[in-house]
Amino acid sequence: MQETTSTEGLGVTERLMPDAAGLDRAAALLREGQLVAFPTETVYGLGGDASNAAAVAGIYAAKGRPDFNPLIVHVPDLAAARALAVMTPLAERLAAAFWPGPLTLVMPRRADAPLAAGVTAGLPTVAIRCPAAPVAQALLRHAGVPVAAPSANPSGQLSPTTAAHVLAGLNGRIAAVLDGGPTPVGLESTILGVAADGVQLLRTGTITAEQIAALSIEVQAPTAGGITAPGQLASHYAPRARLRLRAGWPLPGEAWLGFGPDPEDQAQPRANLSLDGDLAEAAANLFACLHELDAALPAGGVIAVAPVPEVGIGAAINDRLRRAAAPRS
Ligand code: TXA
Ligand code: MG
């Protein structure tokens, strides 16, 4: 176990290895009501005991997150999910098909669910996710409490796919980070609102609308007044730099973020999401590339981004790019 000292004097964030001692420590901290960042297969989450009102308030404070934006509750298995949400037969089918995995289901909250009110920001629904990553599974089983976890970044900034990204944004604001290496999927989970006769796609992810439709489940457009994801604000996942999307090549002074073969005249700094044009590889690399280019550019710099096809996982990649490029609120 290494310790990292805060630069802001807010506290000390422990860096824990995902071995037996590290998992013990992380689980004990969660049960005490402390905040622990941990890797899931999608991105790192900022975890706190979802049944503990002080821990949940601490999550909002550490991230600087507006209190109208509810949190996802993480559970190790289906039985734990059924204790928190009313799972319809449709929800059960989705869980059977995709859990554990990068899918979040928004369902009616059970009246007797042991959840602090702040988790759901006053909504009658609760978002539940059962992650597949072994470190997340081990931590959830060990902690024995439902774990509320938004992405482990200051509100509105880029999501973290490494422990170093977590510390860059939250060092000194959380008790510990479990370092499980880079997260393999790289984009946040697909979020579905489960309605009576179909689902609403509230956030795109690497589980695609096509995969859900393949189960003969109707994917409906989100309706006004229906279930919405309050966190889906236009400007989100924002780097310091500005993004110029669907660029053919970089203009003088711009950084370059490629997809597929790079143009001959190559800017510096530059990165490539996938030289082979592989969308899953591009998803896994997206936030790390943006973190890297952002750190290398002077304030106000511009990143020119190659076009990414709007097929399959490409829809989720383009969603994150559009939000990163949107004017800041
Ligand atoms: O992959 C992920 O989902 C990651 C990892 C850590 O699990 N978590 C994550 O959390 O991306 P966060 O807080 O960054 O995004 C959660 C989204 C927000 O857009 C929020 O509005 C939505 O889930 N959400 C949470 N509860 C909801 C509810 N009851 N109804 C509708 N949307 C909800
Ligand atoms: Mg987030």
C-alpha cells in the first residue's frame, strides 16, 4: 500500500493495490462511510455506501456535482438488485442477457430499499448496475453494502480510465483509490429506462440499441415528461481544450486525434484512437487520449478529431465527443 499526499491539504488519498490487503482496506473504508474510487470495466467509479446519507452527501461534495443529478447504485448480483428495485419481467430479461456487464437499468425504487434519499435525488426510480470487472465484483462482495458510484471525476470533466486520472481530479478529496490498471471498455455504461412495454435509451454505451433490439425488446425514444437522465447535459466530459470534430486533417497549431490511418502532415501533440479503425479499441482509448492531449496543449488549445463512423459503439463514442465539444455552461 502506497500513500499519496494531497497537495491541497484536504486529506490524504491512499493508493491501494487490488490484492487481499487492499480490498480489505477499501471495503472497511466504505463500511465506515468513507469514499473509495475503484475500477469497473467501463470507467473508475467514486464509491460510497449508498445506505449512508453522509457518505452520499460526500460523493456530491467531492465531485462538485449538482444535487439534482442522481447516482448509480452498484451491486454484485441480481439478488442485491432485487432488494433495491422493482424488477419487471422485462428488466429480468435484460439483466439475464447483460449482467454482470456495462449496462445500467433505471427502475422503480422499492419502498423498503435501504438507500439514502440523496442517491436518487428525489426521483421514484433508481439506477442499478452490476459490473463485471473482477476488482469491482470483489469489492462489492467484500463491502456488503450497495455502493453508489458516479464516474470518479470532478463534475463535468473527463471520465477517468486510470487511477492516475482519478488522482489528477480528486486527490485529497477521497479516502482511497483502488488501482486496478486501465479500464477495458473505456466508456460509461449504457443506461436504459425500463418502461412497461419497452426501454428508453437514456445514455448510449458499448451495449448498443441494436443488441437490445436483437432480443425483440422495443427501444423507444425518451419522451418528454417520461424517464430522463438528468446528468445528460449538453456540455459534459469536457477537456480544457476545445474540440473540432469530423476533421480531415489538423490546422496549424492544432493537436490531432486520429481514427484509422493518420494524415501525412501530422500535428504535435497527437494520438490515435485506433490505427486499425477498431471501434472497441477506440472506445477503450477515448478518455485516455483526451486526458493526454489536454495535458499537452496550452490553455485554449484545439484538438482536431478525425471522423468516427456512427455505427455500433461508434454512436456512443460520437455522443461523448459531441458533449466534450459542446459550449461550456
Ligand atoms: O459506467 C458507469 O455507468 C459509471 C461506472 C462508475 O459505473 N458510472 C457513471 O456514473 O457513469 P455517472 O454518475 O457519471 O452517470 C450516471 C448517470 C447520470 O447521467 C444520471 O443522471 C443517471 O445516470 N441516473 C442516475 N440515476 C438515475 C435515475 N433514477 N433516473 C434517470 N437517470 C439516472
Ligand atoms: Mg460521469
